[in-house]
Amino acid sequence: MATKPVFDDVKPFPGNRVPAAAGSVRGHNRPSPATDVVREFNDALAQRDGFDQRCADLVAASGRAIATNEETAGRCGELIKQIGAAERVINDAHKTAKEPYLEASRAVDSAKKARLGPLETAKAAVNGKLNTFLREQRAIQEAEGRRREEERRAAEAEQRRREEEARAANEPVPEPEPMPEPAAAAPEPTRIRGDFGALTTGKTVWRHEITDLEVAFMAVANNDNVRAAIDKAIGAMVRSGVRTIEGVRIFPDTVAQVR
């Protein structure tokens, strides 16, 4: 005897194919790439016997190092060279472990760009048309505001004229005529509702255009970001060989160079 389905009124999925449960996609239980790359990095270093101890010894030796004469300074140079060799081992292992993931990241970035590119171009084109329309609407509102303000001023001037004529003729001052409503301080933002619920509103944003670079620079000279950019630009000029810059002290310094 056949068993009647408990939910016999529920329609089957198209093609009688039940969707996979959340988390049951093939490969969902693979280790995280972050876990893999760290393991591969550590494995590459572990292949060098005693490398971790060597690094610990170098760090400990740095605490005991002194440079008080040529002999001890020479030892410091040797220690720096050995530390540099350990750093190169770590950097090489890092590069080896990371490169496949960088290639994979670049590949998926390229795939994403291929998908997003046409959509971004299309959205930018439509957004440009929409911005043009909203700017036109704002211009119409501003023109209407100016017209109403001119009407109000003209009505006020006419009322003052009538009052002056009445006073000159010793006649009663006429009652003021109804004044036009003053224009709004700012145009009302345009609100447009699409057929499927999208709400478009006009938003005021402030933009800028530099008309005099030197004057504009004086206005932002104390900005931290500007100062950092100036310092970076001067540093590049000094490294390239420039030795005289007005307002800058350029001087020689001595630092260790170990080969």
C-alpha cells in the first residue's frame, strides 16, 4: 500500500531537483585559504633545520651588541648581515607561499571586472542622464524662484510709489495690495518614484574648481595631508640630487650600510 505524502499539496521543485542545503555546496568543508597559506609558509621555513632557533639567537645577540670601537662595530656589521640573511629566507618563503594566491586573486579580480564593467558603464550612462534631468529641474525651480522674487520686489516698489503719491496729494494712504509669496530659500528636492519602487531624489553636493593654485595652496598649507605630501615631494627631490630648495634645510647625515 503506497504511503500518501505528508505535504501532497506542495509543488515539487522544477525538474524535481531539490536545491542543495546551505553549506552543502561541493568543497564547502575545505580549509580556509588563509589557513592554507599560513601552513605552507610555516612548512617552507620548517624545512630549514634550526631556523627558528637561529632567529631567536640573532634577536638575543642584538640585545648584547655594542659598538664602542672598530672591533665591536665590525661585529655589529656581521650581526646585521646575518639578520638580513634570515630576513631574506622569511621573505622568500612568504613570496613562494603567497604567489599562487595572488595569481588566483588576480584571476578572480579579472573575472569580476569582466562582469562588472558593462554594468558599471551602463549605470554611469543612465546616472548621467538622470543627473542632467535633475539639474534641469533645479534650474527651472531656481528660475521660478528668481521670477517670484522679482515680482515681489516690483509689487513692493509699486506699493511705495502709490503711498508716496497719496502723501503728496494729501490723500489717504492706500491699503497694501496682496504681495506675492516669497520664493523658498532653497529649491525643493525633486522626488521621483519608479514603477517598481525605486525612489530618486535630487541631492545637493558641493564641488570645487581650483582657479588660482598659489592662492588655494595658501589656504590649505596647514592641512596635515598637504604637509605630508610636501614632505614626500621634497624627499624625492633630495634623493634625486637636488641640494637647494627655498625654505628647506638639506644636510648630509651618516647611517650604517652593511654589505
